[in-house]
Amino acid sequence: MTFTIVIILIVTLVILAIAVNAIQQHKQRVDLERRQTLHRYRLMLDGTEDMIAAASNFPVGKGVLLMLYKRAVEALQGMLKVSPSNELKQRLSDYEERLKNTDPNDQTLLSERIDLPENDKQIIAMINAVKKLRTTLRQEHSRGKVDTQLYLAEERRLVKIQVTINVESLVRRGGNAYKSGMLGSARQYYEKAMKTLQDQPFSDDYITNKQAFLSQELSMITEELRDTNARDAREKKQDDIEELFQPKKKW
């Protein structure tokens, strides 16, 4: 009888141990999923806030800002579900207030022009911000969060911004190379800028005017290079003649 009781107790303890272990594993799995979900929404919120800051410097419509506010609200709502806090509630309230105060029919631009930074790293960061905005706009459109008309209008603006940044950066480098007397490098920068403009599927005043400017600069550089090469050839020929008629050295 005692042996039977011992066996029953052992089996019971084993079952309890298995049950406790299963419960612990379930809790760990739930906690891991919670932390992963929270991390995903936090990345979404951080990226969205970075884009909000970047978009304010670009000539894009307020529809982009509206899209980003909605995305921030979605991220905060997701975070609150898995990790409620007063801070998150306040941030959600702030974005909901911004949404309420943003007119969805307002088609004005957030900025009238693009100010190109002096620092190359800042220019790269600006280009990456435009690329991220384009990706997000496309994703939100595919999710049905952005209507097609807004998507097409803002995508075109973002493409134009990206082209402008690339071209103006190349033109600046070309101008600096020209001032330094590096005509070959200047021509390469200008030719690359010209190709960037020619590759675009659309045309507007900016592209037309910039192509005219680049054509003029390239023509001027070609003329200067031709004159320089001719002068170098004359100087080399004169040097060869002088060397030919120099007195022979006696050894």
C-alpha cells in the first residue's frame, strides 16, 4: 500500500512539474510575443516620427502629413494594447488632436522649396528620407490607407524632389570642380546630372531649364578643353623643336 502511494505521489509530482513547466513556457512565449509586438510598433512609430520631421522640409502636400499622423496613431494604439502607459496615452491624444486639426482637403505644400545642405552626409540622409517616404506612401496605398489620386500626386512630387536633390548635388560638385580647374571632373558631374534629367519619364520647367543650363556649361567646358589641348600640343611641339636644335653635348 505504501509503495502504491509513493508511486502515485511520484506520478503526481511529475505531472505537476510538467504542468508548471508548460505554464512557464506559455508565459514566456506570450511575453516574447508581447515584446516583439511592442518592438515592431515602436520601430513603426520612430520611423514615422522621423518621416514627419523630414517631410516638413520637402514640397509635399499635407496629405502626406495626414498619412503619417494616421500611421503614428496606429502604432501608438498597437503599443497601448500590449503595454498600457500614461505616456503612450498622452502621445496618442496629441496625434489624434493633430489629425483632428488637419484638413484632409487642404492641398497646400509643407514647404515651397528644397534647401540643399552643404554637408554630403546630410544630403545622403535627405535622399534616404525621400526614399523612405516613397516606400511608406506605396505601402499605405496598397493597404488602402491612401487613395490613388493622392498617391499618384505625392509620388510624382517625391520623385521630383529626389531628382532635384541628385541633380543639384551633382551641379554643385561640378561647379566646385570647375572653379578648381578640374575641367574633366566638372564635365563628368555635369554629364551625370544631364543623364539623370534625361532618364525621367516626365518634363517640367525645372528639367527644361536645368538641361539648358547644363548644355551651356558642357559646351563651355568642351571649348576650354579643346583650347587647353591645342595649347598643350603647341607647347609640346615647341619643346620638341628646341630639343632638336639644342647643341650636342660632348662627352
